[in-house]
Amino acid sequence: MSWGYISGILILSGINLMTVLGLSLLTGFTGMFSFGHAGFMAIGAYTAATMTMKFAVPFIPALLIGGIAAMIVSLFLGKLTLNLKGDYFCIATLGFGEATRLILDNLQYFGGARGLSGIPTEGTTTLLNVVLINIVAVFVLVSIIRSRHGRNMVAIREEEMAAQIIGIDVFKYKLTALAISALYAGIAGGMLAHYLGYIQPTMFKMVKSTEMTIIVIFGGLGSISGSVVGTVLLTFLPEILRSFSDWRLVIYGAAVILIMITRPQGLMGGKEISFKKISLAIKNRKIKKEEVKS
């Protein structure tokens, strides 16, 4: 494999990670499953592409505008759907995702079914930019989760009724989690548009939303480390299996199912990778080796 090929997969991993991080906050930490985040990606992608193509807006501001557009739509969606319980919210988000795709399919301003092409790629979604954006996204997410607001979201996930009784504004925190996850997905969509140079409504089908949700579950609900590891593994795995041709997707699906059977809690199981603990373990091992030698 050449470096250009590997860096391309790493860029796609970083783009997927943005959506997965947002979904991790919504699903892993707040307990709400969504199958419509491809819709938010589409809104971010088309908005950011329009900003750079038609209004000559620089790349980073265009990404933010795309993310904010997705977030604004999520606020309207949340107002209408967050009072729905359990599976009904999932169905509502699924309907939103498909409705967004069909609307874009029929809007000639955005190219209709043909989509948009000629989106600037030079100096936009580079590996460096993707890594830096991911670092900022992880830092913001960790800060939220470690704050009082993050603890309130986890309380809602664990027992919504009890959280409401002790005075937590459940609707507000659910809406906040949905808005932040939509912001992340919108930015991811903008990065994807400027990486490929073109976008079409068919790129944002329900399958895309399902893939992102599977990655969150695969990595481990309530684990940012799991989201990162799961995203990289499940983005690289289809490429590693590409030589198997027609059997590639069968093996990929079987591998995911096997891991979920053996580790139903996900790869990390709600735990985080701690560099402090790793360094401490290395130091302890060195001390033990020195004691054995002496």
C-alpha cells in the first residue's frame, strides 16, 4: 500500500470520526439512538460546498457554517421529536434523514439528483486539517462530558425519570446533545464534500447513518476512546478485505457480528484509554525488572 492510499483512508477515518463523536455524545452518553445523522451530514456538505463554490468563503469558516446549519435544523427537529419515547424517536430521525435526501434530490439549486461537482479540494480536507479538527472535536467533547452538564446527560441515560425528579431539565439536555451531534455531523459532511470534490444525495442514504451508529456501538457506548478505535478499525477493514472481491462485505459483516457476540459491550465497554495509567504500568514493569536483576 502506498502512503497516498493509506493517507486517503486515514482522512476518511477522520471524517467518519467527526460524525461518530457527535453520535457518541447523543447515543453513548445521553442514551438516544439516531438513524438520521446522514441527513445532518448532507446539510453540512451542501451548505459548506455552496459557501466555497458560490460565495468564495474560506474552507474552515465554510465548515463551521455547514455545521451550524445542521445544528439549527436539529433544533427544529428536536423540538418536534424529543418528547417521543424509545423507538419512536429512532423512527423519526430515520424519516428525517430520508426526507432530507429526497428534498436535496429534487432541489435544482443544489444540482438535483446529479449533485454538486467542482467543489474545491486543494488545501482543504488534508490529513493535517482532519487531524487538527479531530483533536479539537475530542477536546471539546471530553470537556463537556467531564463537566456537570456531561454528568447530567449520563444521569438521563441511566434513569431518565430519576434525573427529572432530582431537577435535571431532561428536554434541554437532550436537545443540547442532539444539537452538538448535528454540529459534528455537519462539519463531517463539509469535510467529505471538499475531500471528494463532488456530492450527490445518494451518498447520504440510511445505510450511512446505520454505519455510523454501528461504529458507536462497536467501539463501546459511553467511550470516546472506543469511538476512535472503532472508527479506524471499521474504516480500514473493508479496504484490507478488498482483495476478497465479492466476499469482502460478507466477511466484513461476519467479523463485526462475531466481535459484537464475543464483546456485546463493545471494544472498550465504556472505558477510556488512560495515558497516565499506561505510563505508570510501564514504570512499574521497569521497576520490577530492576528488582529481579538485583
